[in-house]
Amino acid sequence: MNFMTFKVQENKEGFLIEYNSRNLLTHTFSKPAFYVGYGEAEIEMYRGNFKIQDYKISRVPLKHFNIKKDSEKVYIDLYSNDGYSLSLCVKEMEDRLYIEFERSTGTINRYWIRIDADEDEKVYGCGEQMSYFNLRGRNFPLWTSEPGVGRDKSTYITWMADVMGKAGGDYYNTNYPQPTFVSTRKYYCHLESSAYMDFNFKNKYYHELEVWSIPKYIMFETAETFIELVSKISSFFGRQPLLPEWVYNGLILGVQGGTDRALEKMNKALEKGVKLSGLWCQDWQGRKITSFGKRLFWNWKWNPQMYPELDKKIWELKDKGIRFLGYINPYLIKEGDLYKEAYEKGYLATKLNGEDYLVDFGEFYCGIVDFTNPEAFEWYKGVIKKNLIEFGLDGWMADFGEYLPTDCKLYNGVSAEIMHNVWPTIWARCNYEALKETGKLGEILFFMRAGFTGVQRYCTLLWAGDQSVDFSIHDGLVSVIPGALSSGMMGNGLHHSDIGGYTSLFGLKRTKELFLRWAEMAAFTPVMRTHEGNRPDENFQVYDDDGALEHLALMTSVYVKLSPYLKDLVKQNTEEGIPVQRPLFMHYEDDKNTYDIQYQYMYGKDILVAPVYKEGVSRWSVYLPQDEWIHMPTGQEFRGGYVEVDVPFGKPAVFYRRSSEYRDLFEEVTKLFKEMVKDDYGS
Amino acid sequence: MNFMTFKVQENKEGFLIEYNSRNLLTHTFSKPAFYVGYGEAEIEMYRGNFKIQDYKISRVPLKHFNIKKDSEKVYIDLYSNDGYSLSLCVKEMEDRLYIEFERSTGTINRYWIRIDADEDEKVYGCGEQMSYFNLRGRNFPLWTSEPGVGRDKSTYITWMADVMGKAGGDYYNTNYPQPTFVSTRKYYCHLESSAYMDFNFKNKYYHELEVWSIPKYIMFETAETFIELVSKISSFFGRQPLLPEWVYNGLILGVQGGTDRALEKMNKALEKGVKLSGLWCQDWQGRKITSFGKRLFWNWKWNPQMYPELDKKIWELKDKGIRFLGYINPYLIKEGDLYKEAYEKGYLATKLNGEDYLVDFGEFYCGIVDFTNPEAFEWYKGVIKKNLIEFGLDGWMADFGEYLPTDCKLYNGVSAEIMHNVWPTIWARCNYEALKETGKLGEILFFMRAGFTGVQRYCTLLWAGDQSVDFSIHDGLVSVIPGALSSGMMGNGLHHSDIGGYTSLFGLKRTKELFLRWAEMAAFTPVMRTHEGNRPDENFQVYDDDGALEHLALMTSVYVKLSPYLKDLVKQNTEEGIPVQRPLFMHYEDDKNTYDIQYQYMYGKDILVAPVYKEGVSRWSVYLPQDEWIHMPTGQEFRGGYVEVDVPFGKPAVFYRRSSEYRDLFEEVTKLFKEMVKDDYGS
């Protein structure tokens, strides 16, 4: 069978699966690669935060095996002598190696698979991971949920969030998990399942993947470079359309509070020279005050009381080159008329006994549109088409997707525990199809925080979720970078974040400094967008501060000036699936130092960004791979190694490659910096 | 085999072990009672706090079995068809049922055994448990350790303790775990092992016992009443000698700071009418200041600089009827001469590679005397005999015992992971033998917080460890009661606590109110003793407050007045093994309400104590079983049910049975209350 590119080598001790010269799976009698067992899970959800405990009743090694081969496939039966068994089929298809799980016997609902590892191997991915880019040394439960407030058990904020609302989270909590990882052995591995999973990268010589239902397959694909590898990943999972042209006109300004207020803030920003591409009013459908802050009224249509004349203004704005963006999510507030309609049509998920299921979103209750019912899905898509697209919105935050409770009953008859992780992808598809069917793909921009396998194909832009308004490592400004890099490795090449962060709780308040540093980073991401946060009145807002507006004028001008380069990157993403923000090692594979850098990134192949993520800093240390670099704000030249630069406000630690074909453009940006930057943006 | 009182009933589905009409263990093919497997543990110790994680590589049900019987024993072989097996021998011996673990095969270091349970069954014990008396619904890791500061993840104190020193603890952390539980099905079950264990009482129809090494046996003994059952338990594990007669003279006053200061505080208490039996100076061997507070200098002999003339004063005090008590623990500070001697003699535990092992006790470092070396054990016993007993001490706190690191090398060649839990019992035996061999049993009183299986036989008195100086449920005043009741069910009939608590950290300070309430409880325990706490200068001290001294005069007078009754209880403990403090159900078995009461207790069969454990309370609700009760401080009569009484300071919620043979004595106590109680003890 030497025409196969994969080998299943058998000896009396066990077998080895090899693919493109990579040992992927070694099974021996004493170190089996497959375990099966039975667990009883307790899954508790409180406002999107999950407490999941599993009582493992059995975990049985499948030591024995039989191998049969035909011309194209290898069949492996694994078994214990006690009635547990698992049948696999190994085959190659479209340059990918599939290990299909055909069936199992015995009382089994847990599966563990061990993938060969090297001691110095690093792995990345698993969706959008906010705390750690290199996943080695930790385990990562894969379950879409709230990401946590603070996400660090040693901080006061996390502890308070835990005590007050079970909401503190931990390093692995994410809106967007995915059972896919990329190895520095130059392969990626995808486990096709939507059950609860836990990928454990703690062990020296193997990675252990746990899954709570028989998966469809494990798939491997290899490449010779990381660029090629990520291109293959995105080819498999799907790629995003281009960003709409209007995005390159500047910042999407997040404002709330009604037509007059929004326009007033917008005009102030414009007067101060801020380049704007959009005006984003997440409360366009009205709002609700809770103890968390100002929340939205979850009934998705224009609220003419709160936004009088928006139906006219939206077109006037478009004429001025500024697009209007709104908000939607897949839940319906009980008091709204959309809920009533969905309820009457039987489009809402119910309790297992058929009773109404209302989910607590924090002092208000909502129904869940049952997307597994094709009629309900089409109906909701219709809501998007009519209430959002026809009304004239050019974009929206397509929020949430993580709250499917595991104890509800769905139309398609599949357990909600299995559908839970899929929900964000279905939600993305609902938005995507609304765009596609109205011919608006590439013109309308919706952005999501939730995701799962396949979201790449549907979601036009990710946003990093609800960071705390601080400089904390696990939930502040800098957590956005591992989020961008990991989701980028999964084929989501377009990422951005709330400039200034979102969550202000337990005394934490956004400072002006935080806002300025965040804006300096955001100018080197695909999209710039501000958010007022959950408690706008108590937190720093850029439109209240002339200095910050001037700083934002600079950063948005830089963004706009760079747009030819950015457009090229976005095109690469759409055509080749290479993300806009990339880890350093993607372009400097031979430089071992780059593999653990998670707080710097390449913005395309020619720009290196090292955001200042600490408070009160005037100098910043940066690692530059061996190359010729120019500090963009000053024109100062550097070679590789650890260097330091001054980082007053308005002079971010951003470098471009001297040999770039965009050098002329970058020199213009340097000129712009020199012209526009001020010595003082106020304190 | 009808002469056996146990039955092993076999059918084709499985087997059932029955003993004295109780189904103890049901094994079927589909629900096996035995699992074996392999785990890789990570055990980290930081200052006596352990983080223990186990990666369970396998957990295999032993579904198959063979049973062989002879005239006295039943042999059960359990096995999987994959090389895992376990051989048991069931037999009765001295009215106890033993299931002995004879051997196992396969790669195994984890064992799980399921004991039959009823849905409404309750279980108690597992050593000294401070948070929950009824253990049902939770799992209890059994590993001697620091008990935790706060012990409640929702409190600020616990969080701070966790962040600052990994020391917050949780509901199951205890100085004294024991793999023994008592069931309301009127049996107790003991698993003979000292490995890490975890007893899981969460399941409806079984209790699952996990142990990390093959145990020697599981043993069951049954009885018709709880009194009989606890008597059998203590008969098996051993019973305490009587308390010394001098204890009944009053309170043991805890003071520190040298001869003059100690005598001054003692005299002030005596002047105010406080009845004293002892003066306890834990710093008799000198001290050391750390950030935690005033710590002791761990070199166990009189410090004449700090306690000048103590060698004379100790005998003068004895003449006045006041005994002097000191302190010792099984570790030696590196700077002391005892360390030097032990080191030179090779009596200290070492690292696995033979290097010196110094344990961090919080800003100072100590050697561990290797008690598995008989010479070292005898030498340390000699230190106790010479430096403590010969010097004239009449008692001491025999502190610690929980800190044996799992990565040290011991003389007996047994893994420190297996010896860790045994250490407190060996430490107790060292003290016990020093007393016994000098003829001082029943005359000298040492008290310990640490324990394990068998500590009953050696430890003359338990104390409840280091409560926080507050009213918190899991670590304050009231946590002492589940501690007394659970350890009492294990055969430790003598228990007491630091009046006013011990641990003052992170802004927590002892209040006068806490001290008064604690003293009101302590008067109805075997021994009254105060402690200045870890930060004496910052916390309320009774000797600084005239009102509190007057209150203490009342409570110590009550204690002394009640001593004939208490002596009778202590005698019952020594002779019959019935603890002094008992759960209500021990005397009211038919009253279902009593089985979940863990914050009231019987003080012998005739007194019911319901300590006030909340702040700022003037009335207190008490559950009285059906009987005729008299409120001791007032003489007011009650019948059973939920009643309320006024609880001003000096009038605790204590009731006696009208029909008690001690009624005359109790009436005298009521008279004493009425004569001595004041309307106002100051604020």
C-alpha cells in the first residue's frame, strides 16, 4: 500500500499512525492511545457562566487491537476483553488524514485519544483563547460560555465577580472554543464533535483529547510552513468575505442614548478631526436599566421613541460617508412583541417537559429562538432582513450565542448538551445568510464574540468580547492579542476589540490612559471601534475629552493612511486565508524566540506591533526578529533583538520592515505621525 | 455456613454482602462495587496547605467474580478480563466484619469501593470535620493538613488567605481526617489505610470510597443504638484516660510574654474571681516575630531569659492549685540546639537524595524528626520527659503533625505519601508514651489538633485548631461544634477549643462579644482554655477588660460547680467510650429532627447546649426534643419543640432534663447564675 501517504505500522506491541513523516498516534499495550468510559456530568448555568463537574465512573484503556487494510483504508478495532470497543477507519481524503470513529460498544459516553507529542512542541488555537496563546502545559475545556470577569482567581475583581454572580471565569473560559489545534510539528488537528471537550496539553509525550460523545472523526493536515498551514485551515473551515469599503474611512464610534445625543457626540469627534466610518448605537432598539448597567431592550427593531427620525438620519449619514450600525442577539425579551410572535408560532426552545423556558440574562428573562427548527431559523433571518437590513443598518453587533442551556428541548431532537457548542455557528450562519440572500455580503459588517467550529465561514468579523476596563493580563487590553492570534490561527483572519474595554464593575473604572493605549493598538487591527461600556456615565468617554479626541484623530488618520496596506492584508485573508494579525513565528519560523511571544504581533508581514499594555509606562521593550526595522512614529532604525523605545502617547511601539514594498506608504505614515502628534494630550 | 452472622449471597448477576441484617455491599455486572485504576498525583505543599490533583489514567470496573467459601471465610476474586484483579477475604472476627484486600494485579494504584446506601441515610465522622457533621451530599478528601483560614471560598478572609498564602482552605480541610464513618443504618465502617483517600457521600444508593494504595481491609461493626455503636468504635480505636483532677479547678489561662507578665495577668483574673486551674504559656521556650504574628522559637526547653525563675515559680503555682502548661511540636528550628543534636545523630528526615530537608513554617525553617526511626522516636520522647515533664510542666499543646512532606525520605523506607496521614498518630503516641513511662497518665494533660486513625488511644485531649476570631460558620465559634461531634463519634470523647478563637488576619479582630459567647460555650465542654491568638496586641484580651473578667468568673464558676457531673461524663468516656459532647440523636434516636442538628449538642445525657453563634443577638431559637427541660440560667421550664429564650451575656441557652439524677446540682448552678450574673458586662 505504498501509494498511501499515511502509514499504519503494526508490530506485536502496538501500532503507529504516521502521516507525511509525522508520528501522530502511537498505541502500545502498556501505553494505549485510546480510553473509553462513562461519566455523569453536572452542568449548572448561571447567566452564561457554567459550572461543569464530571463524575468519572469508568475509564478503560483499550489495549487490544486488530488491524485490517484494504487498498484505501485501514480499519482498526480497539477493544478491551470486557465488552468495550471502538472501531476506527483511517483514510486520506483531499490531502487530509481522517481517523473516523465508526462505532463503539459498552456503556460509554466518554472518549480519550492521545496524540503523540514532543517535549518541546508548542500548540496553538482551540478557538479564541484570551489568556494563553501557546496552550502547552495546561488543559482547555471547550465549551462556549461567558468569558469571565477578571479571569484570574488571584484578583479582587475575579473574586467579587465569582461571589456576586459566579462570573469570575478562568484562563480557559471563552466565547469561542474550537476543538482544533495547530502544532509546531507543522500539522493541525481537528476533532469533529460539538460535545463538551477538554484538550489536555500538560503531558510531555502526548496530548490527550477528551470528548463526551463519540466524535465523527479526528483529522490531520500538514504543511511545510505556518503560512501554508493556516491557509489550509481556513480552506477547510471557510473564509471571510472582504471588509466593506466604508470601513477604511475610519473609526466606528460607539455611542448610546438616542438620535440627538449620538449625533452630538459624532459631530464633536468629527470637529476634532477624528476620521469616522460609522456610528454604532447598540441601543437603537431601546434599553433597560439593571444593576449591571445600561442593558438593551431585546426586541430587535428600531425604537422611534429613543431614536426619533433615525429612519431619515440613517440615509443622511450614509450620504456623508458614515454608516449606522445597530445590535441584535438570538434571544427575545419576554415583554417584546417578537417574543410574542415567536411564542405563538412555537419557535422557542422549551423545557424538556414542554413548558416555557425563559433564560435569566441578569434581571430580565428571554426566550431562545430554536434555530434547529428551519421555520424558526428562516423567521429570525427574516427579522434581520426586515428590521435591520431593510431599515438601513450597515452593520451590527451579533451578540451572544453562548447561553443555550443544556436542559432544554430542541426541535431537531438532538440533546441541547450536544447543540450548545454549535449555537454560535448557527447564529453566525443566520446573520450570514441574511446578508447573502439580500446581496449585502461585503457591504454590511456584523461582528460576533461567540464562535465554534465553522464560524469562520459565516462570521464577517470577530470582536474580542467584554474585556475589563483595565490593564490586567487576563481580562484587560492585552488579553485581546492572544485572542486575535489564536482565532487567527483557526482561520478567523479579521478581529477587533472594544477600544477602552467594556466591563466596569466592583469599582473598576476606565481611565483615559487605558483608552489612549487601546486606541494605539486598535489602529493596527482590521477595524477600529469604540464602546461606551456597561456603565457609560461612570467611565472615561473619549468624546468628553479634547486631548483624547486629538489623540484619536491621530490614530484614526494613521489607520486610514495605512488602509491600502490593510486592504491588501484583508484580501490575503479572503483569498488565501492568512489572518491580518499573525504571530511573529509565522514570518520568522527559524527564530525560536518568537514562539512564546503572545503580546506582540505581525500586522501583515511588514509591520510589527508591540502594544503598551502596562500603566504609567514611558519606555517599552520590544523583541524584533533579525531584520531591518523602522520605528513607524519616529523613523528610527533598528536591527533585531530586544530593543527599547520611548512610548509617549501617540507614539506606539510599531515597526515596519525597511525592505517592505509598502515603504513609501509607511514613510507617509511616519510623516503623518510627526505632523500630528502632540507633546501633551492632557492628563 | 449458617453459623456465620454474615452472608455472601451469590446469584448470576452478582453478589451481596450482608451483615447483621444490613446490606453492606451489592455487586452486579452492570453496577460493580469495585473499580481499580491508575492515577498520577501532583501534591504541592505550602506551609501545611496542600494542593492535590490527580490525573486519573484508568478506572476499570471489576465486573467479574469468583466466590469460594470455607467454614469461616469467603474468598472473592474480582477481575476484569484484561488483567486487572483484586482478591478479597471476607470474615468475621470479634464481632466485626472484615473484608481484607489480599492482593491485586494490573497497573493499579487507585481503588474505589462502593458501600450500599439508602436515600435517606445520613453519615457522620471522617475524623474531625469542622463544616459539616452530616457528611451526606459531599465528598471528603482525607489528608491531614492545615484546616484553612476562613474555609469558605465566598468570604474575603478566605480569598485573601488563598492569595497571600494558599491558605484559605475549604469545607473538608481538617487537621484530623480519619477513614471511618458512622451510618444511621447503625453501623460504622473503617477503611484501614493511611494513603490519600476521598470518601464520596454524594450518591443516592452508594457511598464510594477512593484510596490511593491497596488498603488492608474494610471493617464494619453494627449496634442497636448509637450509644452502643460509639462505645464499640472507641473500644476498637482506643479510649482516653481520665482528665487530671486539677482540670476541674477552672480555666486554663493562656498568656504569653514572660514570667512577670503571665503572673500579672493571672493575678488580675484571680482577683476578679475567675476560677483558674492552669496557666498556659506557649512561649515558655522563647519566641520569634513573623509577619503572621508572634510565633514560638521551636527549640523545646525552658527559656530562662524570657521566663526567669520559672523553674521555681512552677512549683509555687502548683502549691496554689494552679498548674503550668507549655508547648511543643514535632519540628525543630534550624537555629536551635535540639536541631543540631538531631542533625548530628541523623534523626531528621531528608530529601529523597539524602540532602537536608528543611520545611518552611512561615518565615522560618525546621527539620522534621523522623519518628519512623525508633532511636529518633525514643530520643524525642526523652526530650519530652526531660525538658517538659521533669521541668515540671503539667500539660502542653502538642501542636502540628500535619506537615510531613510527601517528597522526603524516611528511615523505615515507606513512602512519605503513605506516612503523611499517620504522622499525627505517631506524634500523639510519642507524647502518650512519655506520660505513661513516667507514670503521669491522668496527671499531665496534652492537647492536639492533628489526628488520624488511632489517635484516640494516645491523645489525652483534642482541641479544635485555629479558628478565626469571628462568628463565621465555617471557621468561627460555631465550627467547633461539628468538630466536637464528629471527632466524638470517632471515639475522641474529650474536646475543647481556644476561647475567643486564634487567627486574626486581613483586618479581622476578636471582639469582646465573641469572647463572651465563646466562654459561654466553653463552660459546657470538658476543658476551658483561653488563647491570646496570633496577634495578641491587636485583639481583645479578657485580662484587659473588667466586665469580661466578671463574665469569665461566672462561667468558670459554673464550670467548676458542674464538675461532679462532668467527671461522671469523663468517666463514661474512659470506661465506655461515650463522648462528653454528643449529637442530640444519640439520646433521641426516634426524633428525626435531631439528625441534622449540628450547632446544638448534648453535654452528657442531661444537658442540652445551644451556643449563641451570631453577633448582636438577644433572643435565641433552640430545638428541644420531647422531654421536660429547664433553662439552666433562669430555671424556666420548657417542653420539646422549637423554643426561644433571651440570651443576654451570662445567660447561655443551656437546658437540663428535669428528670436528671443531677437535678439538685443543676439547681445549684441555676442559683449560681442568679447570684452572679450581671445585667451589664460593659460593651
